[in-house]
Amino acid sequence: LMTDRMFLKYLLPENFYPNRTSADALSIYGQCYKLSMLVQLAIQSFKFAADPFFFSNAQDKNAPALMALVMKWFVIVCAVLWLVVSLNNDLIGFLFLRNKIYREGLEVVPILSLANLFIGIYYNLAFWFKLTDKTNYGILISGIGTIVTVALNILLIPKMGYMACAYAFLASSVAMCIVCYLLGEKHYPVPYQVTSALGYIVSAGLVIYLSSLVKISNLWVSVPYHLALCLLYGFGILLVERDSIPLRIRQKIKVLN
């Protein structure tokens, strides 16, 4: 994960950013990268809990269906988290980046957060080669991700600056997910709801994009507006998934209503 910053340090042309040195650009990217770690922290917490859970249920005949169900809700939760972080980028930047210079790079946070989301999906997909003791595939997939990262950083940093690092990270994460999924379908088929997962990610991305077209500089206005969008998206999920939500949770929701 430090590779992109190494390339940024040596490949960013001088004066690429007006009135900013390469060291400034590196600091801006590094500080904004930390904000995307909010998604990664949630993923790491899930990973620590999921590893022993999946291994303990590996011999269960319903294990593939269970993995698919866990993946479905993992994507939903992470898509919501990505949405919340991205829509409230300005607030998070104000709270955690006290130096205004660092806020110049906030546009990379949604891209990096999405990349971390796909890394989380990869962690889920990767259980097939752990359960089947085919861990060599993990090395192969990581190698592909590294090649994509290096190639895109070299090609794009001189043209796009630190945005290239974010897009390279996203591209490598997506590539690793695709390769891992295709290999997994061959060696350990799992009935993942791919269309549903893509639907939630694309819909969250669409909300983020459309929201970015509405520029609101006043935090007292933008924060309630963005929180309302988050709640609306969450309500949409409840409507779509109303039949798949566990009965106990549905009963609690009815009581709250």
C-alpha cells in the first residue's frame, strides 16, 4: 500500500500542482489516504471475525450458501459506509484535516474508499483458496494486483498526479476481485449474488456522483443534506431487502415504526 506513494514521490513532475512541491503533494495524498482507512478499519474488524467463523463451518454442506449470504450483507454494509464517508467528505476533512492544504486532496477519498471496499470483497472471495488449501493462487492474484498498480502508477502519475494513485489502487483491487471470483467458481463454486452486489455498489456510486454536482460550501446546510441522502439510501435498502431481513430484526423495525 506504500508503493503508490513511492511512485508519486519520484514520478510527479515538478510544479504539477500550482504553488505546491512534490513533497506537498505527497503529504496531501498521505493525509487523505488516512481518511479512507475508515472503510478499511471496518473491513479489518470483519476479517478478524470472519476467518475463524468460516473455517469452523468449512465442512458444513451449507457453507457455500452461508458464504454467499455473508458476502451479500458485507457488500451492503460497506456500500453504505462508502456512501456515508464520500457524501460527508467535507465534514470529515474539516474534523480530521486541520491544515487546509490537506483538504485540497479530498477528491481522492471516495476513490480510495471504494478501492478498500473491493479489497474487502477480495478478502471474502479469497476464502475458497484457503479452504481448499490452494494458497498458491493467492500469490498469483496478489502478483496481478501488483502489476496493475505499478503499471498504472507509472503511466498515469505524470498526467493525473495523486489521483492516479487512487485509480491505480482501485483498478488493482477490482482486478484481484475478478480473477479471484473466476478462479473460485472453477475450484469452489459459491452462489454469490453478483448482480445484487454490483447493484448496491453502482447505486451508491450514482448517489455520490449526483451529489457531487450540487456544490454546497456551508457545512450547516451540506451536512443535513448529505445525511438525508444517506438515510434515504438506507431506507431504499430496507425496502429492497425487506423479505431477506431476519424476522427478529423486522419485528423490531415494526415496533420502532
